[in-house]
Amino acid sequence: MIQQVALDNVIVPFDLFPVNNRDKLTETEVKVLHYIALEKTNDDIAQLLFISKRTVEHHLTSIFRKLGVQTRVGAVVEGIRRGIISANG
């Protein structure tokens, strides 16, 4: 993705711009993303993190929104692309 810098009309890669804090994954969201990369179910994640299944679903919704994806696979791919999680597990 490309974004324009307003003052000099210079085109630079979008990745050079800082991400809004509200778009950063929380520590718990990163853990959930890691577990979905390990093919854990929502029930598994809830037990591992000592939270309810509904809370896991809320975290997944937030992760999808922040990463701009619609699926668990998309979230894992985008998480790896952004360096949030490792492709090696």
C-alpha cells in the first residue's frame, strides 16, 4: 500500500508510517493470534488463557478488525507478515 506525504508530495511505503495505538494488538490479542496459528480452537484458547469462550470470540473480532482480515487464516498470514507472530511457531 502507498500513502502520500502531504508537504512534499513524496510517495513512500505505507509501512514507514507509525500505526495508531488503537490499531495495535493487545498482549492478550497477540496470545490469541499465536494460539490460532497453532490451530487451537476457541475452547482450547479459553482454557489456556483462563477466559470465557465469548471473550476469545471478542478478541478474535478485534484482531480481525485491527489486521483488516476476515478469517483466522487471514489473521495468521497478516500476523506473520507484520512480524507480530513467527512462522516457526
